[in-house]
Amino acid sequence: MSARLRGARLALAVLALGIAQGAWAVQPDEVLADPGLEHRARQIGQVLRCPVCQGENIDESNAPISRDLRLYVRERLVEGDSDAEVIQAVTERYGEYVLFEPRPEGANLILYWAGPLMALVALLAGFLFLRGRRPEAAPAPQALTPEERARLDALMRDQDS
């Protein structure tokens, strides 16, 4: 088998595993009978981070803690909690770390405003740097002395001939 064919098969296998990964997380025994509640549970699961995996939401993670969180979210929804109440309950239980988007309040405001403020500071510093690099205005040209004028005329005559 050629190296090219093996590479294509490997790439196809990796792609298939990547596509199927999302299907591994939410187990059939977790799915709610009510499609509306299940849809809400999936939406909430997309905004909650797995405490173990860090980069995955609880719906995509196979970690046991994510399964517990998925079941807890569904349990709260069945009890009649709103989406905000469910997210609040999970946040109180596990801390604000489980939110993919921290709330813009308190110390988190530093995170929200640091990027734009640093961009403004960088723009200002760049402006001031470039402004300081401007060349000084060239001195006004002075009239030629009679000796310089005579030499220039001689050079011009030599060039014409």
C-alpha cells in the first residue's frame, strides 16, 4: 500500500473519530422524554464547562463529573426551574469557573476591559512613537553665493556641449 493511500486512510479515520466524538457524550439514558426540556438541557449544557476537561462543554465531555452535571441540569429542569435558575444553581455549586462566559461584574470586569484598554494603549503608544520619528523640517534653501552660481553655470555649459 502506498504511503499516500495510508495517509488518506489515517486522515479519514481521524476525521470520523472527530465527528463521532460529540455523539459519545450524552448517553441515551440521560435524554429526557420531553423534547422541549431536552432541547433546553442541551442549550444549557453548551454554556457550562466541564470542570475536568476545561475546553469542552458538559454535553461534549465524557468525564464522569460532566455526566453528573448533565443529570443535575436535567433534574432541575424537570423540577420546573428556569434556564437562569439552573445555571445559577450549577454556578453556586461549582463556582463561576464552570461558565464558558464569565459574568461581566466584579473582578471579571478586568477581564472584559483589559483587551480593549490594552489595544487603546498600544495605539496611543504607536501614534506617539511615529509622531516622534517625524523628520525635522528641512531648513529653507539659501541663495547661492556668486562663486557657487558661476561654478554651476560653468558645469551646465560643459554638460550642454
